[in-house]
Amino acid sequence: MEFIKVNPSYQKHIALIELNRPKELNALNLQLMQELRDVLKELDQDESVRVIVLTGNERAFAAGADIKQMANKTTIDMLMVDQFSTWDQIRKTRKPLIAAVSGFALGGGCELAMTCDMIVASETAKFGQPEIKIGVMPGAGGTQRLTRAIGKARAMELVLTGKFIDAQEALSFGLINKVVPVEIYLAEAMNLANEIAQMSPIAAMLAKESVNRSFETHLDEGLHFERKNFYLTFSSEDQKEGMKAFIEKRKPNYKGK
Ligand code: DAK
């Protein structure tokens, strides 16, 4: 791995992935995205991992796709590389995925953070979809996910002017979950991850899948999907353990079975 650092047991049941192209502000070149895809797939299958935290560094989560790599590409080049299959695979990660964002989360960087399930940001974080300033538009879900997260008026403004918003605005718009001082943004993301890691990983996986489904379908079908996943949790030992522990007034010990 050249552009990604991974620690699959950063904390108990929590894996940490760091984007690692600091000089280029973690610009997302093809190799980085492929490495990220492969690592996420591995961690998704690793039974010891229950939650994954994705971060950059203090200056940048990621300043977008690599403009230098894209600048001379033709439509056919873009089509044949088919980066979308990489992004689609990342989107299919089944375990809860938390973005810990400091500094720039722009363009593809903002889209990558939005592909995660939750975002914890430092006070220095800046979010935006500045593609319009370089003659293109968001291509990895920005117009869709941003609009669903913050509404049409605000999304239009960000996408059409390319301006950035800071972490406080992002919080008030509902784009992110928390804003904390830069010194503790990763620790805060870990706290959130740790809270989730105490739950049944099976229930967490099914719940994530169900919440995501609400974006993809109408209410009736979403409720039907939720119901099926709810029933499915009753096939797990974790469901028995969780309810038994409640009745016995003790902490549950989930095994992911
Ligand atoms: N790509 C390549 N290099 C980048 C970069 C980027 N996105 N962002 C920064 N860098 C590089 C700079 O060129 C500079 O390199 P050197 O000149 O030192 O070699 C280094 O990182 C430090 O950046 P600056 O010197 O510019 O630092 P400043 O603090 O002055 O400015 C900045 C920081 C973040 C405001 C500025 O770097 C900037 O505006 N960066 C570009 C932001 C941007 O436009 N992002 C959107 C890119 S388009 C797709 C999936 C995704 C996408 C498209 C398709 N498919 C699945 C098909 C996404 C597209 C995009 O994200």
C-alpha cells in the first residue's frame, strides 16, 4: 500500500484507515482509490473488525480527485478506467464507516466523506464541491448525496459557486455529526466508533443497510426492507444475548454470531 495506511486493530474491534498523500493534500488518484477499495473489502470480511474509521491528516481529509491525473483525459479514457466500479465497491462496505475529517474535504474528498455513514469533523474542516471552478461538476455522488443531506437550496449554492463551508455550517446544515477541536477529532471519531462497536455487529450491519435503503426507495418498500432486516436479527445469538442481558440487568457480550 503506497497511499493508504491501515491498522486493523487500532482499538478493540475498530480499524483505522489513513489516506496518505500528504504533499498533494490527499488528492484521490486512481491507485489510492483502488487501495482504499481493497482495504475496505478486506476489513469488511475481517471478523475482528466491527467499525471502520477513515481519516486523512490535520491539513486535509482529501482535496478531491487528482486534478493532475485527470486534466488530459478524454471521455473515453474516463469511461474505460471505470472508476465508478471502485466507488461503488466502497459504497457497498457493510460495516459502519466513520469519516474523521480535518482540513479540506473537497470535491471527491467531500463525496468520499459523504459515502461514509457518519462524519466527525475538527473545527478546521472545510467542505465543498468546487468542481465547477475547474470546468466540471461533481461526479461521485456529490449532487445527490449533498442535496439529500442539506437540501436543494444549499446544495445548489455549493455546487454552482464552488464555495466552501466550515465545520460549524456543515453541522448546522446536517451534513456532519460532530465538530470538536482539531486536537481531538480522531479521538472523538474513535469514541463514536467504540460506542457502536459495543453493539451487535450483525444488528449494526442490518441497521446500516436499512437506513441507506431509505435513500434508494419509496417509503413502502423501505419499510418492507426494514421489517425483513428486523426479523433477521432474531436469527442471531446476539439478539438472544442482548435481550437476556437486559432482563438480567447486565452488559451484553456480543459475539457477532
Ligand atoms: N488534485 C491534485 N493536486 C492537488 C489537489 C487536487 N485535487 N489539491 C491540491 N493539490 C496539490 C497542489 O497542486 C499542490 O501541489 P504542488 O503545487 O505543491 O505540487 C499541493 O497539493 C498543495 O496544494 P496548494 O498549494 O494548492 O495548497 P493551498 O493551501 O494553497 O490550497 C486548496 C488548498 C485545497 C484550496 C487547493 O489546493 C485547491 O483548490 N485544490 C483543488 C480542490 C478541487 O478543485 N477539488 C475538486 C477536484 S475535482 C469521479 C470521482 C470523483 C471525481 C470525479 C470523478 N469518478 C468516479 C469518475 C471528483 C472530482 C474532483 O474532486
